[in-house]
Amino acid sequence: MTKILAWDCSPKVPSLIPFFLPFAGCPFRCLYCAQDLVTGQEHHDPLSLRFQRLHKELLQRRRPDRDPPQLAFYGGTFTALPLDAMNYCLEQAQHLLEQGLISALRCSTRPDALPDDRLLRLREAGMTTIELGIQSFDEGALRATERGYGSIKACEACTKVKDYGFELGVQLLPGMPGLSPGRFLKDVSHAISLGAGLLRFYPCQVLAKTKLAALWRKGLYSPWDLQTTLATLAVGYLKAQDAHVPVIRMGLAPEPSFLQARLAGPWHPSLGARVMARSLYLAVLRAKGRAKLVCLRLPRRLQGFFFGEKGEMRDKWARLACEILFGNVDRVELDLLETHKT
């Protein structure tokens, strides 16, 4: 018997070009946050100069055989920017849209910063996706990280974004204070049930000059270890796969300023690939059930991470004692031999 596994490591994610606005519009700095270090942009040039550079970069990137990227306003609370600044960003973005240099707009914001007039303005300007920094739907975790809103507001924000016709993105923070692996997995399910069209998993890091760093030094906070993070995110990734919701990012980029400021936390340069390797293994085990797996056929695109970092998954696959083939197939295929009790 052949079973097809609807598991895909390459969701159709549009090309993005980020426009970082660290802390811009944020009402306060959250317990764990150091956007200037995470984005590698500790100092800002005037917006006009930054858009000039962006225009030049987009012209250089333009290719007749390639769709233009989406412009993404990240790093701050876009919908809480001073109105003049938000409108300036949107006007400049609309010029880029008209020139065909970008294909769409998206932004990230807080769930408690969604006034109706701002959402109408975003829709009018051609914004298609709003990513909410939910972090967690858990009331205790939100209090512990001093987010300034509760679970009800987080849920209402997801619904509001959808009601206004935007694609909803949900950013989650596994390992944040007060959040257990089990609660994080409930967050994944909750985000999917609220209509998230995409997810991001950013394991919580302890960064210098944050309130969280002070708690960590006092022994009042311990980040998840890397193995717990890999195992938990693998289950969360599988939940998203089951719902056909892409997880478009796992972990932070290795900006030099971030690496220098990182004091503790489950970071690895290949975190996403390691999570996907574990998630695929879990998916195959689940699909196999009690049957004997004779042959596993996989698309070639999975070969790059299949055996994990430095072959860490080889022993697990070897224990299945099956033939493993990479070839011209679109999905993972399992050849199973049913076993019957006598």
C-alpha cells in the first residue's frame, strides 16, 4: 500500500524586502525586545534618504523573469506611527507599486494598535498582509512579559485584521517567560483557528540591555534549551503543515549586532532546517502507524535537511529499516506493508 504524505517544506512565500523601523510607534519597550540589535539597525537615516536607497536597490533587483518583491514594514508598530510618518511611508510605497518595483505591501504591528481609521488607510494604500506580534494567547505569559494586552485583545485583533480583508500573519514567541512547550503548542492551534494565513516562530532570546537580561542574571528566568525548542517547534510546525499554513520564519537572522548582544537562548544558524527535519520524521511516524515502512520516496528538495545538522537524524531514519529514495516526486510517498495480528 502506498500512502501520500501532504508535507511540504517549501511553502509559496513571496519574496520580501524589509524596511525596518525599530521601535517606531511602539508605546514602550517590551521585556525581551531589542529591535535595534535584532535588525542590525541601531541608527536611522531620514526616511526620505532611506526610500531613495530602497528605490535604487529595487531598480537594481528588477528582472523581467522575476516577480517584484513585497515591501514589508517591520521592526516597530507600524499602525501606531505618527500619522505623518505612516502616510509618508505609504505614499512612497504607492509610488513603488505604480512603478512595478514592488508587488504588494505588508506590515507588522501590535494587536492593541488597530484603530479603524488606520486600517482603512492601509487598505486604501494597497496593504495586503498584516502580521501581528501576538507572541502568545496565554494570559499568564502576556502578563509575565508586560505586553500590555490580554488574551481577549489578541484574539479580537486577529478577527479584526481578517474582517478588514487582510491576510493575517501571527508571530509567536516560544520560550517567553511564563510559557511552557504545551502552552506554545496551544498558541499554534489557536492562531490557526483564528484564520492565520502564515506563522512565524521566534524562540525567545536573552539580549543585553533588556529587562529580560536583568531577570536572567538574577536567576528569575531560564530560556528553553535548544533540544526542547527543536522538539517543540517540530510539533508546532507539523500542526501548521496539517492546516496548510506556512511557517515562513523560525529564529532570528544572524545579524552581527544580535550575535554580540545575545546572552542566552536557543539559537542556531540552521534552526529552521533542524526543526523541519524533526517535523518530517514525526509526520512519517504518524502516517506509518503500525504498518511496516518498506520504502520512503521524497522530493529532491528535501534532501538538503532530511538527515539533519551533521547527520543528527540518521540514526532515527535507520531504525525504520526502510529504503530511502530521493527523486522526481511532488510529495512524500510511503510504501507500507500492513501487519496483521494473528
